[in-house]
Amino acid sequence: MLLLLLLGILLAWLASRILYRKYWNRGLSVQIEFTKRCIYEGERSSMRETIINDKLLPLPALEVRFSASRNLEFLNEARANTSATDNCYKRDVFSFLFHQKIERTLPFTARKRGLYQIYEVTGIGYDFFFRSGYYVELPQQTFLYVYPRQVDTRRIDVLCRAISGTLLSRRRLLPDPFEFSGIREYQRQDPVNHINWKASARTGALMTNQFNSTTDTSLTLIFDMEDKLILKYEDLVEETLRIVSSLSARLARSRMSFRVVGNAADAHALPTGGSPDNAISGIPFSITIGEGCPNIGLLNQKLAYMDSKDIVMEMEALLKDEASLKKSGHTYVVVSKNRDDGIIRGLRSLVLANNEVLWVLPIRPAEASSLTSFREPGITRIPWEI
């Protein structure tokens, strides 16, 4: 009797080995995907983990492994079975009956801007005897853009007022969306987004906001990504991109047209499954933002993937190239943490071409007291403590 029992166990073990070796991953699918394509730095989002065993053969144990950037910090129960070294490695074990689907949501917080992709998931299946594992690698095509964090809107308003003051110093011809001057009755040719709904409700007639005007609202925003000293200032570089992203969004909402230029390599937006190795060009960053916010999403995608190591032009050379365009009467907003002589020479070249310059200088709080006075005709320096 015992011999028959042992023989039965042996036959079951052999049958299990044969069946699972041949069929264990048939009808098996594992998909990891970000629930959103883009979020801002510091925001929460999630991954959706979907696993399907679409066959009659059950899976007593299936181990699913994948890696993600450690800048995506898993939250709550999603932290379980997670180890963080150079990357964040996630490992979960599931048990399946036949024709079963399991779906889990893995919440996380994005701690740093960037483009995050998951390329592959490893599945390890076990039979009823757990004697050996069966491996399969499943390619994935999912990505997430984490945009630079938006800075305090009150600080951006201060910067916008400085821009407005520069524009208003010229002859008034075109409406300036930053300078509110009063309310009047709505006319057919007025933009709908200028309607003052509260005033309209009070008066019983459509009322519209009036704005002061400027001669030329042409504006170029230039940012400096270079961090060339031995002691790195990554926090100031990151704040530079936050200022650029936040200010661009504010300008676009005010229906202003402007250019954004930088000295880092232009990073192309990636399609699904794109490779970041093919995303970098050798030309300086440049994008034009038209009225009504077109291209703001593309701008943030490019800023998300930008790297301070991919500098393709010295800032002085970039500023002098802009000056050579001879855009007389133009307004330049330059965001740069660097204060070397080359930057000053580049800013002067813009002024000599009959332009106005606002220099936004990101600094650490400890540096504020050590800033020396700055007097350069045509250049307004605005220290920006992070």
C-alpha cells in the first residue's frame, strides 16, 4: 500500500513537472502601467498591476518582479516586499486558480522630476511541489513624465509684475494681461476669458475686464542649466526649471506669446515605448509658446527629461547669439544661478542690442546676505531664494 502511495506521488510529481514545464506561462499576462501619463513633482499617482492566468492549469505561486526608479516612493501597503538600492525593486507573490485575473493598485509619490519608464517584468512560476521555478521575461511599455514642481503662485505674481513693469515702460499699444485697469460693458470683439462674471451677476449685463497696454509684448525666457563647479548646486538647477515651468504656465494663461530657450540639449518627447537614448539632440533647447497654452505640455515634457550634464552651449555664447538676432525693444527674462563674468557679458550684449533684461537669480537662503549690490543699466536682477 505504501509502495503504491509512493508510486502515485512520484507519478503526480512527474506529471506536474511535465505539465508546468510546457504550459505554466500559457495564457499568462502581466501588465504594469502608470495610471497617468504626467504629474508634477511631489504629487501622488499610482501604477496598475494586472495579472491574468487564462488557462485551466492553476498557478500555486507566481512571483512577479520589476524595478522602478527610487524617485518613485511607494506608499502604504505598496511598500511591502520592496527594496531600494540604485533602483526600487518590487517583488510580489500571487496564487492563481484557472481563468483568474488579479488587479492591484500601487500608489506612490514622485519625489523628483524626470521621465520614468518600466521596460520589463520577470515572472517566476512554481508548481504544486515548489521544487523549481520557471522564468519568463515580459516586456512592458509604460512611462510617466514628472514635470517640475510649480512654485508658489504669489512669487510668480511678483515676477510677472516685474515683467509687466518692463513692458509698460514702452509706448502703450497692445493690451497687457498683467495690468488690470478697470471694468466696462462687454463688446462682441472682447475675448470671452476677460469677462468678469461676478460684476456681470451684480449688474445683470455682461461686463469685461480692461487692461493697460504695451507696445511690444514679445518676450523670451532664457534659462541656464550649467552646473560646472566642483561643488554641485543641483537644488538651484532644479529650482531654475521650476521657475521656467511655472512662469511659462502663468504667461500662457495670460494669453501671451513667448519663446523659451536654454543651453541644455533639446529633449524630444517620447512616444509610447520610446527609448530615452534616442531622445537627446545636440542643439540648444528652444520652443515657442503661442496664445492659449499650446505646447505647455510639450515644454514640461522636455523640462522633465532635461539633464544638466547635457550642456551644448556656454551661457555667454547663447546670450550673445540672442543679441545678434537684433530684436530691438525685446524683453528677456534670464533665469541663471551662475554669477560669473561670462553671464554678465552676455546680459550686457542683450542690453546693447536695445533690449530690456530681467535676471532671476536662484540662491540659497544663506547666500542672500552676501549678495553685493548690482547696478547695470538695462538689467534688473531679482534674487530668488529657494
